[in-house]
Amino acid sequence: MTDPNPDPPPTLEAAEEKFSAFLQSQNYPKAIRWVRRGEVLVDTKRCYWIKPHRAKAMTRAAYRYAEGLERNLGIELRVICATETETFACATETETFAFVFVPEDDLDAQRPLMTRELKLSCPVERYSTFVTRNPLRWLALWLSNGQRSKMLEM
């Protein structure tokens, strides 16, 4: 599901307000946690595993958003996955995990049908999502699922 919005807001914080409303309309948690490549794995059962870096995540996402404004090729706030409820043993909160996509050039913008606007998107089908803070568990997950996860478009 996508929702194009004209003229990206001047800051990621302002864009998050629109994104949160969009998430709520699609039955996703309004709380957003920004992630990037390398912080998300998908296992053989299509379960998503997140290795959070909360301290740096917002800063990185805001930088990427500003970069998108500067390039003027469009910006997409894209959901990867979300924790369903607080009943998952590893999840402490119900959150939506997303990233900021900025095309590298005009050709890159054509693939996801980007315009020079703010694009909000989320998958229709949802899969179980877990957060792990244990570095040994993350290593084991990465060793068994790293290659599959590289195919994630981020």
C-alpha cells in the first residue's frame, strides 16, 4: 500500500507526523523505529529479526531524509515490518520498523516509481517480527540467514 504526498516536509520530524497517520490508517503501530541495512534479517519462516541501534537510528534517518531533500528526486518512508502485539517474548513495545529510501539518481528513482514527492509505503502482508539485543543470538541468526536477508530491498 502506498500513499504519495506532495512536497516533502522540510524535516523528518514533520514527515513522521504524516507517516504515523498513514501507519494508523493501515493498522500498523504509530510508533516508528528507524533501521537500516544490516539491522534486519529474515529467517526461513519469513520471521523478521531486528538488531536495534536506537541511539543512532534517528540521527541516521534524519541525515538520509535531508539528503533526499537536497537531491530533489523524491523520498520514500518505507515500512519493513512491525511487531504485532506486546505478547511476543522478545518485543518490549509495539513498533513499526521503517527506513528512509532516497534514490541515487533519476534512473534509480524510476524503479520504485518515485516522484519528487514524499512517498509512504507499507507491505500489505505482515510477518512476525522480533527484536534481539543478544549479540550471540544475532550472530547465529546472521550466519544462518544473512544471505537471504541481503535480498531485502533497502
